[in-house]
Amino acid sequence: MPRFTTYDGTELSYRTLGVGEALLVLPGGPMPEADRLGDLGGLAAHRALFVLEPRGTGGSAVPADPASHRCDRQVADVEAFRAHLGLDRADLLGVSAGAGLATLYAAAHPERIRSLVLVAPGGRAPGVAAAAEQSDRAGAKARDAQGAFAGENTRRALRELTAPVLVLAGAHDPGTTPEEAAELAACFPHGEFAVQPAAGHFPWLDDAGAFLRPVLAFLDPAVRTVTVDGVRLAYRVTGPEDAEPVVLVHGRGADGTDWAGIAAELSADRRVYAVDLRGHGLSDRPGDYGFGVFRDELSGFLRALGLTAVTVVGHSMGAGAACLLAQREPDLIGRLVLEEPPWFVPLDPPRGPAAPPAEPVALDWRVVGATDAELNTPDPAWREELGQISAPTLIVGGGASSHLPQDQLARLAELVQDGLLMTIKGGGHLVHAHRPAKFLAAIRNFGV
């Protein structure tokens, strides 16, 4: 097990696991509790975890002087750990009592924090000072040191912390209520919080996926999040801030990264937003799905970002949601591209229940059952109201290699007020993936 020597000569150990960029992890409590970290629900598959074993725990030395457990000295240990790893700025994750220590470190060395994740921090958080008080658990033998750390300098440092902060709590954690997590996040200028349903004090043990999604979204600088009707949605945005916006909506089983190649090309002169719909990618999985749900979610997403009369490009399921939105809220859609959209005619034969695959999949499998049921017996109004779509609409079909009847796409183009059908041979159902250059040329010629 690797070791290093901290500022006062104490030898400390740490564990390493995983691959990717370094993530410093501060566990809370004695080693039996720290051992429960494991790989943090699979986080080690995405980041290299460096887990510090605090003095007196695990393989770290037990100092003879009880005063060496004081919080100020443990903060110095974290700083020595960062320096030992050769990191100029660190992503830091603290769990339970380690969250209190991480907060104190951020106050003492704000310039060394790139991002801060506080998991199950515990305790009430009525203001910035409470963040410092949470270090009680990080140094239970050192309450005499709390005064210095809870002073005005610490509070000011936390208020002025420029790094983003995520506070994550389990909904059933007896130590941190959702309200307290929100209060603590509000202590930081760039704080946000996430509450994991049906989880307790160690949320990754209850549902690893639900823990990973908000953490990975937060740690990835390319990913942003917005909450729509209580559901946390991840999205990626590229291109000049003042450029005309384009919103890309993926199909079933995909996510915003499905558009990576198209988004890279469009972002040369467009502000491109690629969203992960609920149940997909890094967004929440609330269990409530369907074309109408996705339509309303897309509406909330556009409104949350202040986007109106925007160009929307949707594929398959995402095209269906965009089509329904254009019917109901025409002011939100300025131009519409529907790649291989559903026709909303009852499937013949209907699809039966689909059993989930043995291996984990990249979506909430309940999406499949909900959308298949609606494709079997769609709301008749969805088809009857196609004529209400007033936005210029390009429908892109993949030709004979697609499983969708192409004559239905032609009929759809006739029903909308200003519709145009473009068939790209060999595109199949994934035109933007199988024929990206032709797909891009088609939507560019359409004015995207």
C-alpha cells in the first residue's frame, strides 16, 4: 500500500483503484466504515480513486500526541496528500465525516480545489458556519480547534469559493435530510444538491447507478444539469454563446453523446444543446415515461434554458417527442428536423412485453415498456393534430434499409403545414450515424 509522510513526520497510507483522472477521496469514521466505500458504486471505472487513510486508521501511523488529531492538522494532511500526488488542483470527494474535512480543506486552500463533492455530510446546515461545524465528525477528539476553523476567515473563504460544489444525500439518511442538503449547498456560490431516492447514509450501496449519474455529470466539465419538474437532466452544450441555438434530442436507448459527431460540426456556427432525456445517460430515472412525458420534459428543458423559437433536431423517440411539442406549443419550435420519427399509427402486429437483457443496459428498461405500449395504441390526437405543426419541418428517412415504412414518413410530410421529406439511401434507422455527411448536408441545406 503506498505511503507518504505528512508535514509533521507522520506516515500516512492511501489506497488506489480505478482509471482516469485523479479523484481524492476522504472517508469518514474508523476503517470498518471506510472499507464500505469499495469502488464507490463503480466510480472507479471512470476515475482513478486515491483514498486517504487518516492518521490512526488503516495502514496510517497512530501518533502518540492526541492533539495531532486536531482538524487543522488533518487539513494539513490533505494538503500534503495533494502535493504528494503532484496535483495543482484537485477534484475532492468527502464521505460522511470526510465531507466535513473536505469542506474545511476547501476553506483553507480554495485555490487547490477544482471541484468538491460532499456525500452524506450529516448535520444541520443553517448557514456557511455550519459547514465548518461538520468537521466535528472529522476530528472528534479536537473540538478545541473548531473555533479557529469556524471563524470569519473560514466563512468568508467558503462564501468566495469559486469551485463548483455538489452535496449528495440519500432521502432516508438519518444524518442528512434533503432540506439540510439543500441548505448546505446554498452555503456555496456554485453549490448544487442531489437527493437519491430510497437511499440511506451510503447511497452507492442502495443504488449504484443512481449514485453514479449525478456524480459523473458533476465531475465532467462538459456536462451541465438542469432540473425539470423535479427530474435532474444532464446535457452538453457547445458552440459560440451568441450563436443561433440548436437542440438535439436522441432516440430510445441513446443519450446526448449519440450526437457527438453532428454536434461537433454544427457547433462551428451554432450553439448546440444535446440533452439526455429522463431514463437515459446521466439523467435521473424516475420511472415515469412515455411520449407525452418526454414532450413535456422537452418543453420544460427549453423553457429552463430560455430557448424559444428554437431549431429542434430529433431522432426516433426524440423526434416523436419533438413532433408532439410542435403541435402543442408552436412558439417554442422555430424549425423542426424529424429523423425517422414514429408515425403514431397502431403497430401491426403489436409489440409484446420485452424482457430486459441479462447484461446492464444504458437506459431505464421501463422506458421500453412504456413507449412500446404507446406505439401499440397511440393517442389518436397525436396523429390527428399533425396539421397544427406550423414550423418548417424536414423529415429525414433512411430508405429501404430502415424498419420504418417510408411511405408513412411521406404521409407525415404531407400532413404538416410546411413539410419536406428527404430520403437518404442506406441510412437505415440511424441516418445521422450511418450517413453522417449526407445527414449534415441535408439539415444544413434546410437552414440548420
